[in-house]
Amino acid sequence: MMNKLLATLIAGLFATSVYAQTATAPATPATTTATTTGTTMSTGQSGAAGTTSTGDAKADKKINKADEKEAKEISKQDEKISKATSKANEKKAKAQSKAEKKIAKANEKVAKADPEDKPKAAAKAEEKTADATYDAQKTMIKADEKAQKKIVDANADKAKAHAKANEKRAEATAEAHKDAAK
């Protein structure tokens, strides 16, 4: 029973840490150069984000400003995701440690019990072990739930920032085309 619990908790810890790594991976801008168009793009941005020249200095300045604002917001939200995940992992580790202490204390009482009292002590230890395990799991679930809510909110904010940046880019491009048509 204890081995299953420990294996489950360790697997959950690894899964959470892997998720945290993939969730924060976009925070490191991987720059790639598209050879067909000759523009440079960073991950997390639209194809228009890499366009450095519309032929209009004012429009280019607005596009660069939109790109910077989007990158700043994405970085901020990635940091929130990282903090939420880290805090959840801390709470889960603390809950696991607390459960392990309770279980160890219960098992210690069984070991110290007189031979005729061992069955009763063992039954009581099983009950305490079950309670400690349940409490730890409940705490871990709540920590994950809270972290997931924060992650969802942060991802929504990132999407909004991306949409806003696309709007600003489109406005600037349209303005540049209008000016060029004059």
C-alpha cells in the first residue's frame, strides 16, 4: 500500500515537473529564420511579427511596439505559470512529507506495542495511514486545481495579448498601405 502511494506521488511529481517545463518552454524565444520569405520570427508570434519593414517608418515603429508589448506580456504570464506550478509542487511535497511523518509515527507505535496489543495497534496504524494518505491526496488535488486555474488564466491573457498585437500590426500595416496609396 505504501509503495503504491509513494510510486503514485513520485509519478505525479515527475508529471508536474514535465508539465511545468513544457508550459514554460515558450518563454525562451527560439528564433528561426525562414529562408523562403527572408523574415525572422520568434515562437509565439504570428508571421506578421517577423516582418521588419512595411516601407513606412511610422507603421514599422507601431509594429515593433506591438511585438515588444506582446513579448513582455507573454513573459509575464509565463512567469505566473512557473510560480503557480512551483507553489503547487511545494504544497504537494509538504503534504507528502507530513503524511510520511504520520505514517512513520503510527508504524513506530505498532513496533513498540506489546505482542498481545500488536493486532489492535496495527489496525489503528492502518486507519491513521489511510487518513494521512487521504489528507495528503486531498491537499495535492487542491494544489493542482489552484495551479491549473492560474495556468488557464495566464494562457488566456497570453492569447489576448497575441490577439491585441495582431490587431495593432494589422492597423499599422493598413495605415502604411493607405499612406502608400496617396
